[in-house]
Amino acid sequence: MPRILIVDDDVVLCRLLKNFLQIHNMESDSLYNGEDAHALFSSPEYSRYDLLLLDVTMPGKDGFEVLQAIRANSINIPVIMWTASGNPADKREAYSSGADYFFFKPCDPHELVARINALLNARKALVEN
């Protein structure tokens, strides 16, 4: 079963998403700020996750800072970023920082699960070849 790490300061959203992902045969854990995410990806603990769902706007380190640190350490995990800001510049910055996909909140949860599955399948195909 794929394991997803959700990093978002919206605790209620994280709980809802955890339940939705469970229905779709995915496990998830949540962190609620960029500092905790940065610390996790600075340790071997990150390897238990198959995909990162990362919010842009959080207290302390934002999602861009977290993603840049992850990519600077050559950590190859699929990353979906999202934000409620509606600012098109966030989407451009997400991709230039190394995100694999980007959503504006709110998004269709079924589309989110489809994108997660597509990224996980692409990663699996790369590993098998």
C-alpha cells in the first residue's frame, strides 16, 4: 500500500484527506509545518514515503524552501504541491523548484488520487527498467 506524507498546516484538511486516501488504499501521515518536514527529509526516515503532498504556504519554512532542500539533497520522491493562494506565480515557482505536479485548492479529491496514482506508476516503471 503506498504511503503518502501530507505536509499542510490545515489539520482538518489533513484528516479529511487521510480518510479519503484510506478509501483509495493509501496510507498517509501528516506534518503541519515546514520545519518538521525539513527535519524529516534530513534523516533516513523519509524513505518510508512514496510521495509527498506539500502545501506552499505554511508557518516557518514554506513549501518552496522544503522542496528546494529536498531536491538539493538529491532526494528523488514524487512531489505534488498545492496552495489556496490562487497566485499563478506559485505554480511556476513550484515547477521550477522541482515539483512533479501542482494543484490550486480546493481541488477535486478524485483528480488528486488519480495524479498520485499516475506519479507512483511512473516511478514504479522507472525503477523496474
